[in-house]
Amino acid sequence: MTATTISRDRTSAWTILQVFLRLGLSSFGGPIAHLGYFRQEFVTRRRWLSEHAYADLVAVCQFLPGPSSSQVGIGIGLLRAGLPGGLAAWLGFTLPSALLMWGFAFVLHDPDMSVPLGIGHGLKLVAVAVVAQAVWGMAKSFCTDSLRIGIAMVFALWVLLEPGAWVQLGGIIIAGVMGLVLLRGAPIAGARGGDEDAVHSTLGHRMALAALGGFFALLVGLPALAQALDSPVLRVAAAFDRVSSLVFGGGHVVLPLLQTAIVRPGWVSQAHFLAGYGAAQALPGPLFSFAAFLGAVMQRPPQGWVGATVALVAIFLPAFLLVVAVLPYWQRLRHSTYARGALAGLNAAVVGLLLAALYDPVWVNAVLTRQDFALALGLFAALAFWKTPPWMVVLAGAFAGWIVYG
């Protein structure tokens, strides 16, 4: 893709809401797979961002605590339509899974409420194809020399051999430092060295500083205010805000922290927690929507739709504020020779992260037989070579899983 093909037109918040609502209904496979869906939709199909600008955004969000794939979506919405666009992107991507989790809270008495095993397995194979396509496309753009290939390979091995959020964060930092030192001044794949492929934010620096201040004010102030007012609503909001603010890696990494914050004090039973977690695996959209379920089934106020709303907003608000705070400075740093070198290293690390995730957890949990491999290969070909829309691939994978595995 060349710089001249990137769309510069502003996009309405309504359009962004519609696009992300469709993604929220069809993006199965977890955070890493979501990055593949986003790339297909906004880089390849709609050309709202260049390949390089998208990878820069992914790399920056990997540094931030919170749900990284949701933060990438929020960032895309902010870049296209400012704060209304960011809000529309979050709402569209989150609402389907949040409503499903909220509904599941009221039918929990039925232990058979789950996606049939065959359909669930087919959706896992869709995730294999989506992540494989992302690795394929991004590696061609960002691993263009032996050093970047080496960074990607070493990072992939690091994450596979020493799994954990802090290991992942440490590897990303090291990759950025290596890029800053060794790739300073090197051309960025997909860029022309100027503004042609940049995506300019309309958010001001004052707004960014206000958002950063709000992030820390919530982190420190909510627990104190909840204790001073003895407010159950603020206490729940503080717990979910703290989990989101301190977890790196997003996705499944949030689960042990949620269990400590919600189950240990007795707010939610262990049985309900595990049942909700099991249901969340079968749903599209962000795993952080699990918070809506936890808020709805609490054994103390707030409960029901109030608890679901408080928990959902509290767990996503820090992520939203951080993206608003970082985005304007990312645009400035992108043109620094040192920052561009660091981002080159980060982009290679993102490829390594995707490659590691393709193996574990995606491949090892989905490709168990020769039939699995054949189906995953066909779905990958549909995405990468036949340019089939992702939602059709999702339906095909679910249908094939239902037919083959029952």
C-alpha cells in the first residue's frame, strides 16, 4: 500500500459506531485476533491508516496498561473523529459482548447455556487463520532486514519460554531500546520519511494532560472517596478501575487480578466467576466485557444492570484516558529520529508477539488433528489470498466446526 491510498477524510462518529458494532459482533479469538480483524478492516479494506501507522498504534498500546486491542480500536476512533469517534469505537466494539454477558448473568441457573463444542472449536480455528494472516502481512512490512527479523524471533522465543505480562512488557522495552540504538535513522517500512503515511490527531496537548491527570486522580482518589463515603458503587468502581490500571497485556492476564479483587472479598462466588469466564470464551469482542457479568451477579449492591454498567465503565475508563493522553505525543514523537528507530524495534517486537501468540495460545488450543490443520489452512487462504470478508470467514469456520465436530 502506498501513502497516496490512505484516506484523509474525517469520518462521522455514527459511521465509526456502525463499523465497530459489526466488528464487535464478529471478532472472535481474543485480543491478538482482534488486531488481525482491525488490520483487515482499517488498513486493507477501508485504508483509514497505513500499515506502518497501524503498527505504530499497536506498539504504543502494548506499552499501556489495560485492554490493548480495545485501546487500538479507541485510538482509531479518536484519530478519525476525535472524542466522539473514540467513544463510538469503544461502544460499538464492546456493547455486543457486554449485553451478552449481562444476559448470561440472568440465565446462569441453566448449566447448559454455552456454545456447542463444534461451533466453539470452529471459531478457534478462525482465530488461527486471523492471527496467521496478521503475522504474514505485518512480517512482510516490518521485518525487512536481518536485525528486525532477529528482534522478532528473539522476542517470540522470549514470550514463549517465559510467559507473563511483565516478561512481555520487558521484552517490548528492550526491543524499543535496541531500535533506538541500532535502527536510528533507518527507513521505516511503508513510510516515505515524511507526513505521507502519518495519521494526525486533532486532540490537543491540554486535553492529553487532562486525561493523564484524570487517570491518576481515579486511581488514587476513587478508593479514598469510596472509603470516606462508604459507597458500594464507588467501591466497586475503584476495584475495577485499579485492575484495569495495573494490568499489562490485557486479555486473559486480567482474570487473576479480577479474581483477587472480586472473588476474594466475597462479592462474586467462585462458581459464578468460573461460569462467566467460560461463557466469555465463546463470545466476540473484548474479554474485558466479562466485567459486565461480574457486576450483574454481585452478591451485594450494586447488582443487576447498575452493577454491570458501573463495572464495565470502570474497567474501560482508564484505558480510554490513557489513549487520549498518549496519542498527541505519539504523533510528535513519530517524527523524531530516535523515536522512529525505537518504533522500528517495537514493530518488529509486535510481529514476534503475534508469532508467539499464533503458537500459544492460538495454535496449541485449536489445531489438534489433521482435520483441524486442513480447516485452518482453508480459512487462512480465504482471508489472505481470496480476500473473503472476515465475517464470512467467521460464519464459515463456525459452520464447518458444527458439521465436522458436531
